[in-house]
Amino acid sequence: MTNTELLRNIAAAVSSGDVEAVMPFLHESIVIFEEDGGVAARGHDEVRAMFVSLFEQNIVGTIEINETIEIGDAIVAHEVNHVNGADGPTDIHSLWAYKVRDGQLASMYFVEPGNGMKDLLSEV
């Protein structure tokens, strides 16, 4: 399975709203970074709790993976999260960088203008 296929499988699992469907795709030492580079969640227990919270708040909708760039064990993806916001349906476009280890997602990092990516591959 390519890294892009892995990412599409994860997006489908997240879109289903079933946290247990997501977990097999995540490396046991998964790290999810916040926008400022801080750690939002580390390891299966924290990531599971984070997804449960997001699903309960109805923050995650249907995730669509658009363009991807794979470089070794790293992948950068343009994603669209189709959600029902307070003002009705809306699309949230975002750019994420991921690192894959042993066929599972090992880290995910939200990329915003001005964020330096030079340290991304050195993390985890």
C-alpha cells in the first residue's frame, strides 16, 4: 500500500466517525502536532481520546484527500473536511504533513503559512 492509499484509508475511517476503525492505521507511537508545533496527542490512548472528543463535538465531517506528494516515508496532502458548521455546511481546506513508519501513520502536522517544515522529518 502506498502512503497515499494509507492516508485515504485513514480519511475513510475518520469520516465514518468510528474511532476504532482509525486506530489500526496509527503507529503505537503516533504523535499529532498542534499548529504551533506543540504536541496535541501522543500514543494510542491520547489520540483515541482526542478523536472521541472531536467526534462527540461533530467537528470532523467527511474528509477528502485531494493532492498528495510522497517523499520517502513522508507525505504532504491537501485535504478538505466537509462539515456542518453553525451556519450550515462548509468546506475546510487544510494542508497536512505526515510521516509513515512500518506501514502506519507515525506523525501528523498541520501546515500553515509561515510554519517551518525543516524540522518535520526530524520529529518522532
